[in-house]
Amino acid sequence: MPHLDTPAVRTPHEVLTCYYQAMLDKSADDLADLYATDAVHEFPFTSPGFPPRYEGREAVRAGYRAAWGASPAHVQEVRRIATYETADPEVIITEHVVVGTLTTKGTTFTVPGLLVLHVRNGLITRVRDYMDGLGVPSAGA
């Protein structure tokens, strides 16, 4: 059973901090627990073998559990480049760079990304995740 006693007062910035920590920990459960039950996570820049979206908290959980479980990538750092406020207090936009290693080859990668994060009542309702999905595999080339 997911841990859902998340305070409703969690701000979009606090949710973003938890989101990045879940990435560092490769914890699909911690990530999914940040989402509303009917949330949508979209990947506008699709990569081969990766779906264009997850619909619902449990799809986020299953999708990230499978992706992170199968990936030799180990995230060492998420560098925040900038976070932007919007006219909507429930929406923030953040630029970041993910730095890590491929455990199978010992190579490093640096992957830029941008998130548009919608947070209502302390839970993510929608994410548009613009990541360089080919950046990690190309580190092993």
C-alpha cells in the first residue's frame, strides 16, 4: 500500500525536491506517491521502447519501476539550472541536468531535461517531461 499521508500544504517547489530525490534513489514508489491517482505524466520527446505517457499514479509506479529496474544508469546528481514561476501558482517549470554513470560500462552521461510540473493539493496532477531520452544510451556507445 502506498504511503499517502502527504501534507496538502506541499508546494510545487517541495514536490519538485521530492521528485529529484526519487530520481537519485531510483525509487518508483517514492516518485509515484507524489502523484494524484488520476495524474498524467507525458513524454513529448519519445524514445524507442518508451511510452509517450503514463496515465494514473499506478502507471507511473509500474512504468518507472520497470524502466529504472532495467536501466544500468545510476544518477549521481540532478543539477537544477533554473526554476520558473508561472502565472498559475500550481505550475512551475524547471530546467535540470542529470549526471550519472552507466554501471555496465563505467561511462558517464549528462542528460539535459525540462519539466512542466502541475501540483494541486500537494500532489502532481500533470507532468510534461522533456528529456533527452537518447542521451543515456549514447553514453555507452
